[in-house]
Amino acid sequence: MMVLTRIVSMALAGLALASCVAHGESGRIDPAIRVNYTPYSMDFYRKLMTGRVDVFEGLGRFRNVVQGQVFASDGTVIECSGRRRLDNKIHWVAQTSTRWKIVTQRSGARIEWDYGGDHKRYASKFYDPETGGFDTEILTDNQWIVTNPGQIQDSWPRALADACPGLKLPTHIRINEKQISLRMNELRRQDPDAPIRNFPGSHLTGPGRTGLAASGGRPTTSKKEVWAFLNSQEGNVMRGPRGHGRVFVRGAERSKRHDVWGLKDDGTLAWIADMVEYEEAGHEWLSWEFDDKSVARYRMGDPLPYLPTGHRHATFQLTDELIGKGEPVPLPWMGARYADHRFLFHDKTLTVVAPGETYLVGRWRWTKGQLQVWVDGEEQHAGSVAWRDLARELGVTPTVWTPDTPDRID
């Protein structure tokens, strides 16, 4: 049991741990506590970026100076960047020596820049589907800042084609003849339709994952938004920070304890933790508990470490099936007491048809991977069944999610 506790602790370690550090308008944070989760999954970033162009501005003396990169499908970065000479004039450098790929880390999906040997760097990119913005956020002196603000598009600016004439681009990338300025503010105005907006799957993000730099360190979401998200995702598969499956299941009515199921790579249950609501030092928290020990905590207002996948977990597919039948069914596993009763499933409630056409009210819920059913006033006779046994009883083979299952974007 101690080994399993350590496994669960490590699996949940991507969540923010306990702290009483206030949200500071200065943007200064403890990065070990307030995690700047990126807004999308690894697969989303790969699809968005592969074969496309990141047009952005430089830093410091290069502020507002247009730079460009192509994320080639072979992992090469095709780049045109301005460099300052000793006489303070800019000269342009074309290069293809760097490689890129998407990796997953504690804060979610990130870009890995590979410069050769052991020289690698990582970047957190924040895509804005409304504008097509594609900004980078970096942590410096415990403060997240926006660096290289830019946009992602399908075309290569004419200005960069002229600045780096020897750069060989992939054949599918056209030259954008409208974008002729090497000043970022002007280039944006020259073709406002160039950025890619509302890329498929961009709705599959979690509350508050808009960048701690963009917010100046202030809260990026609210308790209301977090609970609206969790309630909407109950019974669905979500991804944790490193891409592993998670399922949120509400506790009993008015309870402040809920289930979080961790999924193995084959989609089966790896562990079950209690997610507990509580208040401390003027803040509202969620705590993930295993064996009555808190292994991770999340403070309301920070980016939530879960992303939706658009897929229903196998267990809830079964109750969806029961609800969809629209007719009372027997539940043999409820025991002899209810052998002559029939159960009509609704959303969390039941109509129980007893002998003599007497109608009772009941309830159901999933908990610890089992379906629990009871008749109001007779909770002591509640019955439960494991989801695989229920599947066999119903003659249903639910779809089992794995980390390789593509997100459902329709």
C-alpha cells in the first residue's frame, strides 16, 4: 500500500501544492506552487504547428522587429531572424540547424528546442483561438513574462522572404505578398486574416489556462468557472498535465468529497483519490487525498490542471445506455429484496416500479468504479455492481479510452 501511495502521489504531483502565497499583481509567484499550465494537449500542438509559420517579434533592441519560424514536418526549424551588428544595423540570418518537437512536462505540453548535443531549451506557448495569437511565456526571477509575442499562420511574409532570400521553404508554404513590413505592428495590420483562428479542437481547454504572464500573475479563473467545468465533465475522460487519463465523479448530494479516477495506459483504473473541497486562510482549495493523506492541492483561481478529451468514460457509457433505453429494467445484482422491481434510469435519479404498479423514487451514482443504486428511504439495502459485470449484463461493449485516443473535436 505504501508503494501505491507513492505512485498516486507522483501521478498527482503536477497539481499545485499547498501555499498561502497571495495572488500578486506584480506577477511574482512561487513556480513550485502556481503552475502555468499550457492550454492544450500534445496532439493539439503537433497538429497546429506542424508545417506552419510562427511570425513573432524580437526582444529588447529587436522589439517590434519581425522574426519567423517554420515548424517543418521533419522536425527541422526553418528560421529567419534579425541580428544586431556592431554598427547597430540589423542583418538577417537564415538557419535550419535547430530541431523542434512537442514534449509533456509538469506544466503540460511544451516545445523542446534541440540545438544539438545536450543543448535543449523549452518554451510554453499560448494559442489564442480568437485572435490566432501565439505567444511565448517564460519564467524569470519568479515572474512569468510574455516574450516573442506573435501569431501562427499558413504563409511566409514577403518581408522575411526578401530578408532571407536563400531560405528554402516547404513547397506547401506560400509567400504572403500582403505582409511586406519588418515591423510587427505594421505587419499585423497588413493582413489581419493571416492568423489561424479557431483551430479544430481549440475548445478543448481547461479553466484559467490562458497564461500567468498574460494575467500579470492575477487569478485566471474563478470557483464558478472551475465547478461549471468539472460538472460538465463528470463521467468524461480528462487529461492530467502529462496526458494521463482522469475521470471526475461527483460525490453524494451536498457532500464536499468527490472521486477522481486515475487511468492506466490501457484505460483501466490505476487509482482512485478523494477530491475534497475546503477553505483555509481565506482561500478555497481542492485537495486530492489518498489513504486519508493529502497528496496534492489546488487553489481556486489558478489554472486548472485538467483538459477535456471529448470522450465519455466506459462506466458512464453504460448508464447512458440505461438512460437511453427509456424503459424499466431489472437489476439482478440488487438482491432478492428487489427481484420483482424494475428500475427506470434518469440523470442521477430512478423511477422504481414495485409490484402492484407502485412507484418509488431512487438514485444512482458511480463511486470507486462501481455503480451504486438505492431506493430513497431504504439506503441500507443499496446495491452495487462493478462496471465490467454491468457491461456483460447489458450486452454492451463500451469504448475504452487510452492516451493514444485522439481527442474528439466535433
